[in-house]
Amino acid sequence: MQVIVNWRQSVALVGTVLKYLAVPLVIPLTVAVIYGDDIAVFAVSIVATVAIGLTLERLEDGSDLRLKEAFLFVTLAWVGVSIGGAIPYLLAGYGTPSTVGLSLESPSAVVVSFVNALFESTSGFTTTGSTLLGEISFERHSHALLMYRQLTQWLGGMGIVVLMVGILSELAVSGAELIDAEAPGPELNKLTPKIAETARILWSIYAGITLLYIGLLYALHLAGLAPEMNLYSAIAHGFTTLPTGGFSPQAASIAAFSPAVQWLVIPFIVVAGTNFALFYFLLQGEYIEVFRNREFQAYVGVIAGIAVLLWGLLFTGTAPALEYGGVTAGIVENSLRQALFQTVTILNSTGYATSDFAQWQSWGQLLLLAVAFIGGSAGSTGGGIKIIRWLVLFKAARRQLTATVYPDAVEPVRLGDTVVDEDVVRAVSSSNTRPATTPSTGQNARTAAALSIRTHDSVTHPCIRWARY
């Protein structure tokens, strides 16, 4: 059977996305003006992005966006954003022949330059955290380019398509289909009756927490507790902590900053790995909804349990006292901070590090490896398999063991008081037994608008209703 897809409408919407992508480019352009570097790079990037977007928009034929076109649009949107996002890197000279060992006359020079720029852009928007920039320093790269690099992770953290659904009226009608197409979860549920409003709420929460985090980082600087954490660094790290992306304008990442900064980063990584719908419930005064959430309970339990074990290993083994700014941090404080930081950052695939855990005891390394495969909460920007999937898998495994003793017993899989649909159990069981790749946050943020969110009329997917218990 031939499937007819209206590609023109999907491509036209990609043009709209690219057109709006030029708006956040004002941030690195402002940085370029302040520091006097790469002004032309970002001015031209804005013009080029808008021009490409307007050109693609001309393909629009006015037809409705169906599910088939939604799937195509989501795929093309991420490809288009990654390609469009490579423009500043290309114009700034990143990946030029001299940086990759090729001569200007080499026929491979242009290809290598584009591929490197595309890699950096894709890694940023998907919050994967891999980089080809080499040594990160302001001597090698401009303040504006590094700020742009951080910004791509923040935009990709909650999801480009989710953002577009929230701000574009033409996507409001098909918003559910778009987020369903983008999210790797079984079914979409909403915080509010209108999916566009849900998208705006989630992005507002995301932006609000980011602003709070930036303000607190800069407050440490003003208080003299973090001399290196100036306003630029605070904004840059604000753009990468909440999306659990891991980019940093400092070569040493968070390890370059004082213990006070590291202590502040820890709870915000925990926040990033928490289901963002729970923050909506907090704002609504539904505190019980949060603390009765089984995945949240398991999430906090995993962090506490692993951190305590690592603390014990570090305290009795390899953790030295740390001197920073003439003040020596005791072994107890340092080992606790290192244990907590490495636990939360690896659990959520954040990409930050404050310690060379390759030098840790083998048991500590094994614990961190196990944590990497657990992941954060569904509906968060954290990476990994996700805790809710492990909960369902363990419940299903226990039921299978019970069935060997009591073959005639009928025992549904429950999360709290909610019975999980058998289709969901089978889907989770099969996905968790496939060959695994390295946990990353490449598919993280789209889940934030589509998974583990209940509606106020309680019409929810069986796998999602667990959020209430």
C-alpha cells in the first residue's frame, strides 16, 4: 500500500522553525558585541537562518498537518536545526583545514569543516555532550561562540518541537501528534486540556528554574565564594546544567570552580533529572502528588544509596583533603561532595565531573557504571533508561517468579494502586532487554512534555497514572 505524505507542508514548517531559531541567536550576538569578537559571525548567521527559513516557508500549501506529516516534520526539524545550527561554527572558522591537519588545497577540507561543524551543532541540540572543539579556552574560541555552544544545549534540552508547539498557532491543532511523534513514550498526556498550553507551562518551568540557578551562581560570585563564576560563566553553565548537557566554557568543567559552586550544582542536577510535571504540581500546591510519586521516591533513594556507598569508599580510601583559594576542605566534606556530585551527574548523564574517578577504587567505578544505566526520571531532561522503566521491569520479573510457584495466580503489575497495562509491560520488558548503547541525553527532553504526566480529569494512560501514587 502506497503511503502519501505531504512533504511540502512538513518542509515549510521546518522553515518556520529555522526562522524562529534566529531569535535566540541574539544572545551570542549580544555577547559578541560586549567582548568585541565574532560580531559578523552571528549577525550573518541570523540573516542566513531567517533567509533559509523564509525560503522553505514558501513551500507551504495550506493543508492540515496529519500524523504522517508530523512524523516527517519532527525528523526534518531536528535535521534542519542541526544543519542551521552549524552555520555559526562554519563562519567562525571552526573545523577549518588548519584545525584538522589539512591544507587549504585539500579536496576534503570543505567536507571536513562542514562535518565538524555539524557534529558540534548536533551534539549541542541533542544534549549529547560530545565535542570536537579540543582544548576549551577563550584563547582558542571566542566568548560568543562558546556561549552559543552552551545555548544549543539549553534549546535542545526541553525539545525544539515542544517549544514550537507552545509558540506557533499553526502547530497548536496538531501539537499532540507532534509531541507523540517526538517523544519515545507510549502515549501523550497533558497537564492542561490544551497541548500548546502544556508546552508553554513546561518551558516556563524550565526557563524559571534556569533563571533561578543563574542568579544563585552569580550570587556566590558576588559573595566572594566563587571568584571565577562571573555573570558570563553563570549564564553559560545555566544553559547546560538544566538540560543535563555537560558543555562548559572551562576546560576543567565544574572542577574549575570552588566547592561552594559544586554544592550548588548538585541539587540543580537532581532537579533536572526529576519529572518536570512534579514542579507543576508543586506550583499548584499539590505537594502530596510529588512525595507519593513512586518514581520520585525511587529516584531519591537511588541517589542517597549510591552516594552513601561512594562516600564510604572515598572516605576510607582515596579522597584527599582539597585546598581551594587558600582554604582546605576536610576529607569528610570533600569525599561527601565528590560522591554526591559524581552520583547525580552520571545518573542523569549530565556530563560534568569534579573528580578523576579513573583513580578511584574499582568498587567505586563499578557503582558509577551501574548508575549510568539507571538514568533519571521519565519526563525529565536526564538521560539513561529511566527509573520508571526499571520499576515496571522489576515488578514484571517478580510476577514471573510468582507464576512459577503459583501457575494459576493472576497478578497484574502495579505501581502504587495503579495497574500497568500489559502492552506497556511487554514494551518495557522488550526495550530493556535489547542491546544497550551508552546512556546519553540525546533523547532526553522530548519526554518532558509527553511522559509521566497525568491530566486533571484522570483520563490517563495506565503507565502514566503512577505519578499520582
